[in-house]
Amino acid sequence: MRTYRSWTVAPAFVTPLLVALCGLGCGSDVAVTPKANLKPAVQILGPESGSTVADDEVVELFGSVVDGNGAGDLQLLSWSSSLDGVLDESGLDTLGADGTTLLPTMLSEGLHTVTLEAVDREGLRDSASITITVELAEQLPTAIIDAPANLSEVTVGQPVGLVGTVWDPNEEAADLVVQWDITPASGGETELLDAEGPTESGATTSDWLPLAEGNVVVRLTVEDADGNTAFDEVGLFAADPALADEDGDGVTVGDGDCDDSDPLRFPGNDELCDGVDNDCDELLLDGEDVDSDGDGSPECDDCDDSDPLVKPDAVEICNGLDDNCTTFADDGEGTCPCEVTHFGVTPYQVCTDAAVSWEDAVTGCAADPGYILVAISGQLENDFVYSVVGTAMGASPGTYVWLGGTDEDSEGAWRWHNAEPWVFTNWAPDTGFGAEPNNSGGVEHYLEMGRTANSEWNDVAASSRNFYVCEFDPT
């Protein structure tokens, strides 16, 4: 192997000279001078040397490392404290691409010399140091109100138990001084309360009696032997039941509302037959607490307290009775086969769907308990019957309405088929064909209304077909 002594050559002659030298013979091996190992350079960027921190604070140690041979040449990067010893030996793991390193840590009380050291693979090293003073953090007592919860509602006149816990890192809980107090949220005089405790576990209690409605602030204060204090507060609302109107009926409990959950109960309200003292006078209606038939409806609301099938919520059936206590019997669509109307309170069925014989009319009425083919006892009833069927007869010319009269047993001896006394008649007068009844053809034994286009009566044969009216007859 050939070696050559180096010398300085002007740049213009470098290339030709190398060519000439190689012409004399160039070997395959050329000696290369190794690059020199450079020492790493370390710098602490923060915190500032001479800083003071508390022992409960996290200190962020921030530094930078530069190695002229590259980060791969570093073998060790560590933070250490003169008081706490090695803080981190794995600094290489946190070394950023920009050569910075960050270590968050907490230090013990005292004066620390904090050092950042870097060592490369050949043992060259560099370090930087700062001083940090760590002082004890201020140690304050703590107070917590455990009950009642914040924003709770309490009741005027009812004692409220107050429960809290206190402690201090520097002295026994039982040696601490506590104070409970109450202050109106709107401002005003603070009420100091007697306190129990604190116990060895720090428990403390007190009692407060709210005397007026309003928002208040409850405070628990604790003081240690050094005069350090701490407190906790909760807000409460003291509600006065006497001022409440929960049911919105305009009357408060204090004004005599006997049930503030029911808007239908308050002084001055109308007393209803419902078994409840609606007007808050501690009295009920006569019969309001009586139910003779045991059907669940009091006597004052039951139209027949001797019949358990008759009551306000009963189903109305076609029987001539006011089953559901609406004043009118057999009312309600579909209760009876024919449309029901009333003369006074007596129910009548108006059957105008089809014209039938007199016998079928009698049978049709008797199909419903208590009903008969109508027997007319006076002019008012006669006019009523005509009024309820007149429209139907006008819509069907030649079709009239059967009444319950007949002389089939003895010509001229007219009677009502239900044996009601025959005391009223309204026979049609002579209009040129003779007065009624005339027993034309000797076969007219049945009574109809309206043949002369009014409420007058006529006798007709059994072959006639008419509408009919049924009357409820309780006898």
C-alpha cells in the first residue's frame, strides 16, 4: 500500500496532478482519515435558575442536547437532583427530533441543584445545572357540607339536620374549630348555629329550624390553630306549606284549603255528591255518605237507592226506567227499538219505520217491558202524540198512527187495550161522510189518529196498516 504526504496545492492544479499521480500507479486501497469524535453540548432551558416553587407543584424541566456526531452517538441522557437523586435515566426515550427533552416532576422541600447530563459512546460528556428552591405549600383546612344537598327544599317549622366533614393536613380534626351559620339569600342578619364536633373523624353536625319561607345560604366554616380558615356553602329553599297552592285553585293551605292536591276542594266551593268534602267545611250533603242499595253510588246521587241496578253510571236499557239517573227513562240512541221521546218524564216510543197492523202494533209495544200501544187520557197527550208522528205521516200520505183503542168485543163499547179508563175522545166530526166512529162495512173496530190530516180519531178495519206509538205504563 502506498501512502502520500499531503501538501497544499492550488485548486487549478489539483485535477491534473491527481491524474499524473495515478498514472504512476494507483493501488486499490486509499487511507481515509476518521472523523473526530465531538463532545455533546447540554443546555437547560427552563425553569430559570433560582426559581422557587411549592412542594405540591409539578416542575417541568426542559433542556436541549446537541451532539456533532448525531443523536445516535449519545449513550446516556439523565436528569438528577442534589436532594432527590436521579430523576430520570431514560431521557433518550424522550429526546425530540429537535434535540429537546422535557421531564415533568415534583421535588421535595429544600434547595435543589438540578443537573442535565449527556454522555456519548466514547465517554465524552457535558452537563448543565440550575438551582430550584422548593418550599412547603400552604396547608389549609378543608370543609365539606354533606347534607342537605345543594338546592334542596326544606319545610318551614320542621327541623333541618346539617351534616359536614372537616380536616387539616397539619393537625387532628378534633382540634379544629367549626361554625355553622344561616344567611338569607336576599341579604339580612346571619344566624349563628350551635355546632357539634368535630369528632376524630372530622364529622360535625348542627340543627336549624326554618321560621319563614325563602332562600337561604348554609355555611360551614373551619379554622386551624394557625388561623387558616376554609368554608363550604349550600343553598336551600324553605317552603311554607301555609303559603302553598299546589293544586292551583287559588286558595292556600293557610287560607283553609283542606286538600292542596285537589283543585276541586277549597272553602267556598259547591258541595258535590261525591263523598268528598268539596267546600272544606268538614260536612257532607245529606245522604252523601249513605248507600242503601250497596251499588257504590251515594243516596244523594242515586235516583233510586233501593235498586242496585239503578245508578248514575249504569247502562240504560229499554224498560221504562231511568237506569242511569239522567231524569229521563230509556234515553240514549239505540236504547229501544224505536225512537224515544218524552211526555213529561214518561217515555214514548215512536215507531215510524214501517206500517203494521193494529195487532202487530200491540205486540211490538209489549215486546219491551212496561210498554203498551198508547192510551190517550187527555187533549195534551193527544196533541203530543200527533206532534211526534205528524211529520212521518206527512211524508207517507195515507199512512197514519195506531192508538190503543178497540171495540172488537162489543160494537160501540170502546176501551183501551190496557184497561185504562176511557175518559177522553177526539172523534172526527161529520165532513160529509158521517161522523166518526161509523163502523163502515161493519168491520171497523180499531182506533187510528190522523185520517183527516189532523189529530182527530177514526175507526178502521184490521186490514189497515199504520205507524204506531208505544207508551210506558208502570201499572
